[in-house]
Amino acid sequence: MQLALERYAQFYETLTRDSLKEIDRYFTKDARFRDPFNDVTGADKIRRVFEDMFKTIGTPQFKVVDMAWSNAEDGSAYMLWTFKYQIRGRGLPVTVNGISAMIFNTDGRVRSHVDYWDAAQGLYEHLPVIGTVLRWIRKRVEVR
């Protein structure tokens, strides 16, 4: 199963619009994908989430920093990653750190993928108007 995790990490690190055609090699037909913005079931819907990402931010880059299998016997694994992007036509590049929890089935494909990352710091703070407000709030509540 280590090979399945390594293949999956490589899929993310080399993700392109073209590679989305092969999404069925990595996700089961009824796989669930959840992140701060989406909660979808099915490989076709997962493909649409990524297609939308490419429309919105152009050329995203994932770098898997670390990965490991859980001690659980349910096929659980984790990836620590860095995601770099730039919203088309807006601002400077943004770097987001996050972790994904996956459950693989016995044939090495993912049946559940849940992303954990700070949407406020990773996206909202970089948007006009709301970003200014969120940065101000963050500064007001941080420990001094």
C-alpha cells in the first residue's frame, strides 16, 4: 500500500488539467472529497472541483512535504503539503500549508479524502475588502 500513497502524492504534485482525465485511477467511483469549500461524492464531482480550481487560479502547485500510513487497519494515510497559487489577475502568489487525511481501499484507490487548512489565511485574507477586515481582526485577537 505504500506504493499507492506514493502514486497518490505524485498525482498531486504533478496535477494538471490533462491529468484530471485519469482521476479514476486514483479515486473510487463513489469517493468522497471534502475541503473548506466543497463536500462532494463521486470521482466525476471530484474532477469538477479540480477543474474549477484550474479556472479560478490558473497553475496551482502542490508539494507533498511528508506522508505516512496510520496504524489503523482501515487504509488511513496522511499527507502534509504546501499549496502555492495566485488568483488570476489578482495579487501576489499565496502559500497555504495543510494536511489531507485519506482512506484507501484494497485496490489502492482513495475512497475518502479530507483536506484541513486555514481558509481565512489561505484565501479570504488575500481578497479585496474582506481580506482587509480579516487581517485587522487577526491582529486584534493575536497574543501580544
